[in-house]
Amino acid sequence: MGTLGYAILGLLAKEPRTGYKLARAMNQPIGYIWTARHSQIYPELAYLEADGLVRHTVVDGRGPRETKRYEITTTGTAVLRRWIDSPLPTHSPRSELMLRVWSLWLLPSDRARALIEDIRAEGVERLAQYRIEEQQFIAEGPSKDDREAPNFGAYATLMWGIAREDQLIEWCDWLIERLAHATDNNSSQSESRR
Amino acid sequence: MGTLGYAILGLLAKEPRTGYKLARAMNQPIGYIWTARHSQIYPELAYLEADGLVRHTVVDGRGPRETKRYEITTTGTAVLRRWIDSPLPTHSPRSELMLRVWSLWLLPSDRARALIEDIRAEGVERLAQYRIEEQQFIAEGPSKDDREAPNFGAYATLMWGIAREDQLIEWCDWLIERLAHATDNNSSQSESRR
DNA sequence: GAATACATGTAATCCGTTACATGATTCT
DNA sequence: AGAATCATGTAACGGATTACATGTATTC
């Protein structure tokens, strides 16, 4: 069973939903780190149901097919709990951004600077959005501080996202600074250096 | 052309290598963010060569087949430069860790704490390794400060990795603190809160 | 003598994205 | 009238992992 299955169980553990609403929720990254499309979600729901982890009831809706409201089963909740509490996988994060930075020495100074400033600008934008969401959590009351309320985990991932963007912006500033300081080293001059 | 192709070009821009050495390099994440297996690299090298971005010469080796040393072509370098300097893709990072944290409200306090402490311990371990690599950069001389030397980008990604692990550890401490403060709220008591 | 490092490939499978397909209700 | 939202599915394709396949040279 893959990670997507657990992401769906996590959403259904909060409240029952239709596949469509799950797809909506996972369109904007859940926990700021996981996305999925409806074309992945519908088949996955069928597998989860075959395994007895979720069940559905047909409700009124506006689609051309039956509208199905899914809820997590007690088995599903148990499986989800077991997964959260199992040994950590060794994660290999992928970031196209850092791959570009790794080859940054190939770009002229002004283009390198433009790239880092673009990265920074996107970080600033995401951070602003996260701050709005933080205010929404605060406005919603004390549920974010209640270890047994669904918002507890969601708020913790938001704080992680905020810290991550802060760190990214700081790192961009450090690198822009560095690019400015390392100016006018062309290849002919660099032979004479050191 | 996919991201793996650019990762390979980035490595070959530094120095020519065999497919085996590329695979070794990408076994430990390059730039701390990209991994690949040899089964992906060998076919990709063939595509890159068909597109004229790399070329190979047969050298002495110990394999059952010919040993091929690949180098980047001038076209390859141009294509790599253009990629680094092209509009940023909207990135959707995936982190199984944060997905677990999102559902953390389902775990009892002690298990939740154990999970976060595991995450923290792994962060500390990676950080220690990164610090060693930082010392190696410093020992290697001023190349990390030379905007036109390959080490410039590699050092920048390392600093990013260090900042990221620092941030992760801080966040873990914040959450452990929070888990301790939010103790003994069971569901019956939580009704009377606030 | 056994294990490890060097060295290159293919096949099967899984996960994720994009595109195709359909159709009712509500809002502008 | 047309666009957006609700609603559920399948098909084609690409990227990544795991397993299969082979064989030499060096180190313990």
C-alpha cells in the first residue's frame, strides 16, 4: 500500500467526503506537501474499499454517475495509526531548484542573480499565503492546541512550511550577497587567483 | 527532456565520467536533492548521446562489456545553461514525514513524541555529515568562493542543506515542547476546555 | 576462496500526470 | 447563453524502483 492511500485515509479520518472533495483537498497540497489528481484518487478509493479500509454510501449529487460519500472504517483508522507509528523510510527529496543551483557556476553573474531572486520571490509569495492560513487557524479557536483534534497536526505542518520558507528566503539573501561579492572573476583572471 | 538528463549533464559539465561513476555519484543525492539508479542512467545516456548532448569514448575497464567514458559536448553545455536560466516550474514537494505529522492527532502522546524524536535524530545525523562535508570544502581552498568554479554551486546547495536540517531540528523541538504542554487532554476533558 | 568494486545493460512494475469522456446544476 | 462547479470514471504515457543478467579484477 502506497503513500497516497494513507494521505486519503488521513483526510477521511477528519471527516467523510466524496472523491471529488478529496481531489479538491489534494489539489492544494495537503499538509503543504502532498498533491494528487482525481484520476489517481478514484482508483485508489476502490482499492481501499476492497481492502475494507473505507466504505461508501450513495448520496444525492449532480454528477452523471452515482455520487459516493466515503468514510474511513475502524480497520482503516487502525491501519493509518500503524503506518504513522512505523519505522521512518529513508527519504530522498527532489528539488529541481537545487539541481539548478548546483550548476549555477555555468551562468553569468546577472542571470544567476535573476534565478535566485525568482526563487526568493516565490518563497515570499508562499510565505504570505501561509501567514494568512496561520491567522485562520488562530481565528478558529483552540483546536490547533488540542493534541487530539485534527487541527493539531495540520497546524504543525503549517508551522513547518513557514519555517521552511523563512529559511529559503534567508538562504537566497545569503547567496545573492555572495554573488555580489564574487563579482568580476572571468576565466582569464581566475587562472591567476590563489 | 526530463530533469534526470540535466542532472547528468550537470555532473558531466564538471568532469567526464563512466555511467558507473555517474550512478555512484547519484546514489548519494547530488546537491543533496537528487538520486538515480544505474538502470535509469544508462538508457538516459543513450538518449543524450542520440541528441548530441554527450559523446563517449571506449576506455580500458573491468566490465563484461565495453567501458564508456562520457563527456559533455558544447551543445550539451549550451542546453544545460538554457535550462538553468529558464522559467521555474511550480514545484510540489513530497514529504512522507509531514504527511504523518498531519495525522499526528491520531497517535497517543508517547508515540507521537517518539516519532518526532526519530525525525529529529535523523536530522541531527544528516547535519553532522553535512558539517564534515563543509569542512572538506573549506580544506579544498577558495574554489567554493569562485563563482565560475564547479564548487560554487555545490557549496551553495550544501549550505541550503545545512540550513534545512537546522530548521527541521528547531521545528522538532518546538513540536516536542508543544506535545508536552498539551498533555492529558482526553476527549471527554477536551469538551470542557476554553 | 569469498567478498567487494568495477562495469553495462534489460524487464517488470508502480506511481503520477495529462488527456479523454460524460453530464447535471448553479451562477453571471 | 456560456462558464464554473459538482461528480466519476478510463487510457496513454513518462519517470523511478526493483529485480534479472553477466563477468573481471582486486582485496581480505
